[in-house]
Amino acid sequence: MDWESISFDRIWPLWLGVIATIVFISLWFYKKPAHFPDMMLISNTVTNKGILDKLPVIITLLILGLIIIVLMKPTVIRSITVDQRARDFLVIFDTSRSMRHDTNVNREDLELMFERRAGTFSTAVDDPNSLPMLARYELARESLLSFLSQRKAQDRVGMIFFNDNAFTMSAPTANIDFVVEQLASMDEYVNWGTDIALAMETGLNLFDRYPQQNKKAVILLTDAEAAYTKDVEQQLTRLANMGISFYLLWITTDENDMSNEEVEKFLSFARTVGNVVTIENLDASNLENTLRDISRLEGYSYEETRRERIDLSRPFLQSAQVLIILWLFLVGTFFHPSTGRKYFKGGNL
């Protein structure tokens, strides 16, 4: 328990208790025989003088104090450590026009789950077999399907497509079938340019709107030679501050071709906040193997500290109930006037 975090929802019962205490003390000391005849009878008939003489009064004050605390509704923050067995993955998928570029994989060499509907450029295609080579987005989509099929029942997966805009296809969900359905609709989004900063911002906002205690990982899959910008830096820094694992899967045809200094700067900064994996000459297995490695790296056995606010009203109320029973027992037995023999021997009744 973090007792420094204790707080009260209501303060007025405290002031009510202070006023009642002042009135009680005043009456007790100045007009005790007139206003507390029953207590005077107990005091005159008690067998032993001293602290025990005041026990019913002490218990009464304790009961009143506990009731005041209950009315104030105290709460405190408790930290607990739990073993986690689930992960949250957010896949940010580049659907810019360059993802239509051909790979070296022949369409006939691979059994596909999804049928291609996007043409070579900006048009649609009626017969995918008229395009003998698989596009980058097709291979990436099929590899991602294998990654999704390996998820555990408690895992959640979110998905974002992005080009010049960002499209939230799925918030983090354990319904993997729904995420797969979104992959089937990818073709209509494969167009235009690449805005990584906007995609990252959209993804991190998604985690903010759907908080969960599972450990999180962001997988950014892109073929863009993205330039280093302050917006990109801001989002990557934000991701690092959130404690989220980050994987940049960069699809390229030549890892050593750093024609743009800004691209190299972007990749260098990305390495400071996560992992950059270069997928050179995308084929039928290299991206799928990379995603499988990510699954292994993101282990499932880990401890996590959770903080939750605990209502303390109930234990205080139970304590007051126990003291009420004790008070009734004492007043009905040991402190009952009939037990004071010296009082009755003198004929005082």
C-alpha cells in the first residue's frame, strides 16, 4: 500500500465530527450528571475505577470516529505484481504506391490467401494472373497473415494502413479474424505517398484511447526512404517515453544505397529507440521469418506492476460494527448497573 496516496472523497463528515466532539466534551465536563445519567450510573456502579471505568465512552468515541471515516470514503493506491501472458501488437502497414512494385517472386510459385485487385500503377486489375510477379504489398500481406495465425488467445492486434493519410483499420483486439478481414481490403488503399509521422501519431493515439496492461510492441512495415523530420523524431521519442517496443521493417532493393543523407539519419534515429531490420529483396520467406523472430523476442512470461485504487470504507465499517457489538456486550454485562454490588448494598436504586 502506498499510504502517501491516501485521499478522501468527502470532507464535510470531518467538520461535522469536530463540531459533535466539541459539543460532547463540553457537556461531559460541565453538565455530565444532567445530560449523561446513564453514564453516571455506570460510573457509580463499576467495580474497578480507572481506565476501565471509561471503556464504554472510549468505545463510543471510536465508533463515532470510524463512522466519520467511512462517510469520508477514504481510498489508497495499491501496487500489485502480476505474471502476464499476453501482448499487444500494433502493425503500421505502408500502403503507398511504391508497395505495388514487383518482387522477384512469381505468382505461380506461391499459394495466396488474398487475390490482388490493385494494378501496377493507380488502376485496379480484373485478372491478377495478368501480373506474373507478386507486388511488395502482396508478399507483405501474406507474411503478416502467418504472423497473425501465431497469436495467442489473449493477444491483441491493431492495424493501421497509411500513405498520405493514416487509416485505422482495427483498434487493438483479440478478434484476429476481424484483423484478417482488414488485410483483404488492403488493395484499395495502396496508393499515393508516405507519411510515417502521421501514421506513428495515429498509432500511439490508438494505444492512448485503448489502454491495456499488456506489454506493447509497434511494428512499422515500410519501403519508404523516409526523410528525417522533426515530426518523425517527435513521434519516435513519444514511443520511447511510453515504454513500447519498436520494430522498423525496412523493405529495400539495396541496403547499401543511402542516396539521401536524411534517410540515413532517419534510420539511425530509429535504431536509438528500437530495432531496424532491413528486408533486402523481399521474397516468400524473409519477411515471414523476421516476423517470427519478433514473436520470439517479445516474450510472454514477464512480470508487470499494476496500480489500483482501493476503497478503505469497508474495513472501517466492519471495525465499527465489531465495536458496536463489543459495546453492547460490555454495557449488558460487566458495566450493567446490577453488577455494582456496593451501589445496591447501600439501598441506592
